[in-house]
Amino acid sequence: MNITDQLKDACQKAKDEDLYYRTWANQASFAFSKISRDKGIEIAKALNEYSQQHDSKLGIYYSSLITASQSSVLRMEIQAEQNYLKALKYKQSFLPHINAAPAYLGLAKIYHNRRDQKKVLEMAEKALKEPNLTGPSIVDAWSYRCIAAMYHQGANQKTELNKAYAEWKKVSEKYHYRSLFANDIEIYHARVNGDYEKMLELAQKVKLPQERAQFISYAYEWLGKWEDALKYFKEYKRVSDSINTADIRKQSAEHTMQMDIIRAENEAKKLKLHNQELRLERQANELEQERLEKEALDLTLKNRDIELQHAATLLKNDSLDRHAQQLKLSEYQSKLEARQSKEKTERITLWAAISVGLLIITFLCIYLYRRSRHMKDLTVAYDKLETAYEQLEQTTAAKERIESELRIARDIQMSMVPHEFPERPDLDLYASMTPAKEVGGDLYDFLLEDDILYFCLGDVSGKGVPASLFMAQTTRLFRALAKQHMMPATIATRLNNELTEKNDNGMFVTMFIGQLNLTNGQLHFCNAGHNPPVIGGDEQQGSFLEMESNAPIGLWPELEYIGEEIASIKGRPLFIYSDGLNEAENIKLEQFGDEHMLDILRHTKFKDARHVVELMEAEVERHRHGAEPNDDMTIMCLKALNINKIKI
């Protein structure tokens, strides 16, 4: 992130607009995939606002591409497709020289998810025809051509795939770039050509646990090794169930909510600008009215001037009367001229008054009509603005209500697991649970009656509120059955019968259930599809507990669970955990791992159970190195002590 910030500054100084916006878009993509989706969306939004403010066509184009890419990752494929198509249309109108291969390859990914062979091939062909193609874009385009060949049905499938595969292999080696679908292409190519041993070898090298288990299962199926295929298919289903689909849906909903808020803010800004335009137009109308009133006043003054002239004429006539005897002929002539002048003046005055009246009436009608229309527009604008603000308030209130309810659900869930542990000279017990999100699906519980300790630790499939409700029901049933002094296998069987009833959502829980006799150290236990605990030896050299693999609880009714026992575990610590520990990931998606966990336990001097649990939590946090938790993490450690060895 620091390097891209420095590059952006350098681009601004060099006035390299294209590299500047491409760097900003790559920064948003990196933050979205490697840091957090909220951070990536925040950077993309800042890019869009900056581009709009500076009216940058390059910025708007790259902003549209990164928004489409983020929508595609969040499985909002309809919105992503629309954004890609809008970006291409915008590019054709304003930026014909810009390489549009990323947009075509993004559409190819969406059509690949829809299994639309024709569209995938069309987008790959268009990407390859773009100017100034980079090496990775060429390799990705040929990857999609291989994928399109996979969809091909009939005798030509092998020929089409081998032809596309040969070209893809050549460009991959030329540009030293491995595409996103490289594993799928290599494995499918081996399968189509009947090389199932190579298919198995390639599948075993896949890094992601889910894809590795799936491909290995397929390879064993084609080799006819059905037991191995079933084993890895179960592993694939187990890993699939641990994927945080609820988190993805929540982030998608949050992203949609953020986009709605942005749209509401933009609409409010438009209404505000419109209101300003209406106010300016109203001021212009007022100025026009003042101008008309001034013209009317000028006409009135002119009329008064005419009246004064008329009075002067009368005075002149009066002076002529004094000389009537001397100038009779002139007097008659003057009177005649005066009368004609008077009539002419009256006509002019009358027409002037009528004209002024008509002009004033016309302007008043126009003004009142335009004022009425503007008032209606202003009323509509205010109504829209009020509606937009109400929608924004409702959206904000709904978000705050959901967050409050999730906090309450978390407090209720945490109150259901014990936080106080027995203080006895013959038992050292401690446990903790850390949900990945507001609520989770992990659980632990124990019940101590006299010298018999019942304990359990489990992991419910899925995440969120449904998992927490299933967890609460499981915890309640375990405690009720433990109070009846049942053996662990019987408890597991009874739990399975109860939880499979009306389980329409197919939820299940993996559990380790134990019964420890503190007097003689005898341990009875039943493992229902859970991670194997680690048990210490005489010198604290820990190893995974070998045990019977039962099915998870809640999947199939009427199962009989098999229990086991150890004669005595006195002096040997027992470490139980959920897969949120060994599968914890850092920002590079590297898992904590079983071997790393086992190595820490073997080289840690046992002080007490609490020390072991807190030490392991600190090691996991150090491994994550700032990454968000990808799963709930629950840890329990217990040790039956020899009373006669305790120093008083």
C-alpha cells in the first residue's frame, strides 16, 4: 500500500494520468482481496468520487472496472455484468485507444460461472483482439478458451481441448505467468487424455484444501478406487462446510447497503442543485418584475409631461384672448390649432394608457403562470428530497438495529458457556471460546458431580445466528443427558436422535465428548467427526489421540455411536480444540497447521491449563498478523492430578 501511494504521487508530478488511475484501481483490488473487503470498497469509492470531481474519463473508466470486479467477487453477478458492459460502452465512446481486455476477461469469468460456453469463447476472442495486450491478459484469455473447450460435448472435445491447451501452455511458459484456472486446466487435460495417475499427482499439489480434496476424489473415482474416492469426498464436504458463507452474504448486503446510501446521497445532491436553480430563476423573475414596474413608472411620468404641455397650451390660449381684437383671425386660427392639438394629445394619451395597461396585464399573467409552474416544481422537488432523506434514515436505522441485535445475541451466546472453572486439588481445567463474527457455532461445556467430570467441545456447521441457535440446543441437550450419568457414546447417540428431527436445513455438529473419573483417572470418550485431541505423555511429549471415526451429529438418524476408553490419564494433559485453531489463516492465506500446533505443545512446559490455552491463543494471533479471523476458535485443556504429589 505504501509503494502504490508513492507511485500515485510520482504519477501526479509526472502528469501520467493513465498510470495514476491504474495504480489507484490496483490498490483498491489488492486491499479488497488481501486486507479487507470494507477497505477495498472504501478505496474504490474514493477513486470514483475523485474521478467525478475532476471529470476524468480515464478515472471513471477504471473506477467502473474495479467496482465491477468487486461485485463479481461478492457473487453479485448481475450488477457486475452491467458494470462491465457500461465500462465497455464508455470506453468505446471516449477512450478508443485504451486496452479493454480486463473488462472482457471479467465478463468471461461471469459467463464461466453460468456455464455459458458461447459467451466465454466470445469474450476470450475479443480480449485477444485488443491492442497493447500484456502477457497475463494473453494467458488468461487462452485459459478461458481451454475452459470453453471443456464445455464442448461429443467426439471433438478432446481435439478442441488439446489444441487450446497447447497454445495456453506455450504462452504461459513465454510470459512466466500462471493463470487462476491453471490447476483446473492441467487436471482436466489429464482426465480427458486418460492419464488418471497424472491427474492424481496434479491434484495432490493443489494448495487450497477444498479444491485439493475434490480433485483427489475425482482422480480416485476415475482410477476405480472407490474407498479412497469416498474418503476424500468426505474431506471435501467437511472443508466446504467450514467456508464462511454467512460472512460473504453479510458483506454483500453491506456492500449493497453502501451503494444504496451513495445513490441516495447523489440524489440528494441533485435535488439540492435543482433547488438552487429554482431560487436563481425566482430571483431573475423578481428582477424582471422590478424592470416592468420601472417602465410603467416612466410611462406615467411621460403622461404627466403631456398634461403639463396641455396646461401650457391653455395658458397660451388665454394670452391670445387678450389680443383678440387686434388679431381675430390669428385667434380663431390659434383656437382651431389648439383644439386639434388637444384632440391629438387626448388620443395619444388614451392609446398610451391602453397600451401600458395591456402590457402590464400581459406581464402579470406571464409572471403568475411561471410562478405557479415553478412552485409546483419546487413542491415536487421538496417531496423527493424528503422521501430520499426518509429512505436514508430507514436504511441507517435498520443497519443499527441489526448490529444491536447481533451484539445482544453474542452476549446471550457467551453467557451459555461456563466461564468459572472448578478449583480442586485433583483437577486442572480451563477453556475459552472466541467467535469469528458477532455470533458463532462453537461450543464447550462441562458438568462435575462428585468425582466424575463430563465435558464436551463442538463445532456447528455454518456461521451466524442459525449456527448459534443450533449450538444452544446442543449445549442444553448435552447437559441434560450428562445429568442422567450416561456414557459418552450414549450421549452422542441420544443427541443425534434429537438433532436429526425436523433438521430441514441439514445442519450438524462435530463433537468430542468425555467422562473422566478423577479418582482413578479412567477416561471414557466418543469422538463424533471432530478434530483429534492431543494427549501428553509421561514427559509431556504430546501426540494426536488415536480413536474411532464416528459421523458428525445431526446428519443421519438412528446411528449407534462407538465409545472408547483409556485406563488412566492421570498426570497427562488433554488438549481439545476446534478447527478455527489449526486452520487459522494470515493475510497470505497460510494456515496455522496441525504440525505447528503440535510443535508448540511439545515444547511448552506445562504450568497449568489456563497457561496452555492463553499461550495457544497468543500464537494464533501472532500467526494471523492482523488478518481477520476466518472461523470460530474454541480451546479446552484439562489434567487429572495426583493429590499425593501436590506440595502443601
